[in-house]
Amino acid sequence: MTAPEVALRRLRDQVPLLVGLVLVWNLLWGTWSWANLISGTVVALAVTWLLPLPPVTGGVSFHPAGVLRYLGRFVLDLAVSSAQVSWDTLRPSGLRYGAIISVRLRTDSDLLLTMVTETLCLTPGSIVIDLDREARTIALHLLSVRDEAEVEAQRAAVLATEDRVVRAFGSAADIAALDADPDPQPDPSGRRPDRRTTS
């Protein structure tokens, strides 16, 4: 590949980042104008030139039906989890048990793993506390669980979240890998969920 082709490819890969930075610049100013658009473009070019990041390329697609399914379920989970956490906090008996669980994911894409992790962190009642990239395993702290069955239900919910993210934004290879491994191996360490009282 020649130097001009490399430069052109790098510019193409940076376009989404440049557009995002210009958008943020205009939102920060609170008004749309040619001055803000031009100054935002200059700032975006300066930032990407002075602080270059490796481009995120390949392996990510956009499937409209999958995105709608992902967003719809995310909004539903957000509402239900918020109500559940509020009730657990306010009820007279207080919180039940907390749990730390480990879940092995199936996707091998850095971007998709990040999206799964962010989705889980944004849902009240659970937080990702560790991500083992090599083993594709995440550890989550669950705020309140009743029993082992609920722990397993939470584990299944994590895999369902991964499924929705991959089917919304994954490539054909990512989706094929997901279909080829519908039931991932258990935690390689063999550890059981660590349950501790939180009251």
C-alpha cells in the first residue's frame, strides 16, 4: 500500500471521530453557527493530530432491527432495575445478599466487549468490577439477590445482553461465533459466586 493510500485510509478511519468531536464542540457552545462549525473542525483536527489514537476499524456493523431490539430492552431493563433498586433500598428489611459472579462471554471484539460492559454498568443493581480480556470473562457485583437461582438468572441476563449487543453491532463473523457457542464454558477457575451479606 502506497503512502497516499495509507494517509487516505487513516483519514477515512478518523472521520467518525472528527464528526463526533465537532458535534460535541457545537453542543458545548449551545448554538449552531458557521463560526462554531469551522472552529470545531479546527479543534477536532488539532486534537486528532496532536493526540493520535489508533483507529477502531473493521468488525463492527449496524443492524437496524437488532439496534431497535437492543435499545428497547435496554430502556426496559433500566426502568425495571431502577424500580427494583429503589424498592430494595427503601423496604424495611433492607438489602438481601450481594453477590459477585463471573461470566464468560463469547465475543472476541474489543469494541463489542466494551459495549457489553458499558451496558451492564449503566443498568442499576450491577456493576462490572473486572474484565479479563484474554479469557473474555467479566466479574460483576450484584447489589441484591435472593438465592442461587437468581444468581444464575443474572448470569443468563448478562449473556442475553451480549447477544443483543452482538446482533445489533457485530459483524457477520461475530454473529456466527455467537451462534456456534450458545452455551459458553463456565468460569475456568471453577469459582462459585461469592455471596456476602450487605446489611
